[in-house]
Amino acid sequence: MAALLEVGRLTVRFGGVSALSDIDLAVREGELVGLIGPNGAGKSTLFDCLTRRCEPQEGSLRLGGEEVTRLPAHLVAGRGIARTFQNTALFPSLSVRENVMTGAHRHGRAGFWAAALGRAVAEEHRMGAAADVLLDRFDLTRYADHPAGGLPYGVTKRVEIARALAGGPRLLLLDEPASGLAPGEVPALADLIRQIHYERGVTIIVVEHHMDFVLALCRRIVCFELGRKIADGPAGSVRQDPAVISACKGMAW
Ligand SMILES: Nc1ncnc2c1ncn2[C@@H]1O[C@H](COP(=O)(O)OP(=O)(O)OP(=O)(O)O)[C@@H](O)[C@H]1O
Ligand SMILES: [Mg+2]
């Protein structure tokens, strides 16, 4: 199958720090890829480049053949790229349902509010119904009218994923979806993401330090260390790669 995402020679520097150096990566339509690596490896920086929160010095990003390297950030969602954040970034005073609905609007936050004021009732109903389907799928219905602020952490992680899915993305970027979860919650989240991937056919890159979570989910694993890609291949071989084991020592395999 054709590559949905093509990252070519991507380089990002912050002052003297090379967050990403010459990264090449191709992800096929429908793949579920695990991205691992120690702290500071550049995993989130890759997501930041793809969602245009960060400007690469060199290299290119193509989605579905279209160059998106310099795309204005507010157009990213419209191109079908959605993400969650390592530290959850919900609107705390909005309800869970409203948070999920913000994700349904493909033109960003300002666009959501502008449209919310004048949107036809039918459109509002359609988006609400779509949000309700996601709330049900993510076992969030009972929290639908609760403000997102103050909810248990594991719940907010699920709300973030539901919100990212609400826009019907082609590429979903999950940044440490299992971090901070109670150990008992981790396998259930892996199951949920696997099912969503299967049902929606969405291409997913998932960053995680929980190796059992990555191994349960992903057939292909990519490993970064200090901004460089040091491994990319079937999970079984990457997990046995001495360079990966050395880079990721301290992580539970
Ligand atoms: N906005 C920024 N300004 C300056 N340096 C940054 C910025 N964002 C990231 N960095 C640096 O770039 C490098 C890569 O960071 P990044 O957050 O991408 O790593 P990571 O692999 O996501 O790590 P972690 O597993 O801890 O989340 C680090 O050295 C980090 O300090
Ligand atoms: Mg990170």
C-alpha cells in the first residue's frame, strides 16, 4: 500500500540541541506504528513538526503525497492530522462532550467558536450525535456533561483520544496515551486503540514508554535516540536489537 506519511531528512535544532537529525520515515495507509526511545529522543518533536507547532530547519513532510512541511498550523486538522498531547490539553471548563465536539471541527479552535455561534441547528445535531458515538465507544457517556477539568487522569486520556478522532483524521498521533494510567488501565487502553484502528482504518503512530503496551499494539516499531532513528522494523526484531536495548535501558520490556 502507498505511504500515507513520508518524512524526508527531517532536521530540527533548538539552539545547540539537535532534537531531530536527518529523519527518514514512511508510514503506509492503515499502519499502526510504535515510536519508542528514551527521554529527549525527539519523539514529541516529530509530532510537533507534523502538527506545525515546530519549524524544521531542513527536510520535508508529505501526507498523501501533499507537501505539508510549511502548512499553516490552522490547516493541519483539515488535512486529516490529529494528535493527543503528552500532558493532556483539554478545555477544563467545557464538558467532556463539548471537548469532543471541538475535535469535530476541522478548522481549529477559533473556527469552532465562530462556527458554533452561527451553525445551523442540523449541523449542531450531527456533530453532537457523532460525539455521542465516540463517548459511548470510549466508555465516557457517564462523564458527558462533566467539566473536563478535575476528571480522573485516565478518563482525560480517553477524552483526548476521542476528541482527536472526532475530526475523522487520516493520521492519528498519540503521544504517550498510557502515561500516568494505573497499571490495570493500560491493557484496556491498548485493546481500545487496537479496536478503533481496526474499525476506522485510521493510520496511527503511538509514542509510548510502556513497552508491553507498544508490543501489544504494534507490529512495527521505530526507535529514536538523541534525534536519530536507530531502528525501524518488525516489533520482534526491534525489541532484540542491541542498540535499542541499550538506548531504552531502564524501560520495562
Ligand atoms: N520547544 C523547545 N525548545 C527547546 N528545546 C526543545 C523544545 N522542544 C524539545 N526540545 C528539546 O529537544 C529534544 C527532544 O525533545 P522531545 O520532547 O521531542 O523528546 P521526547 O522523545 O518526546 O522525550 P520524552 O520521552 O521525554 O517525552 C530534547 O533535548 C528537548 O529538550
Ligand atoms: Mg515526548
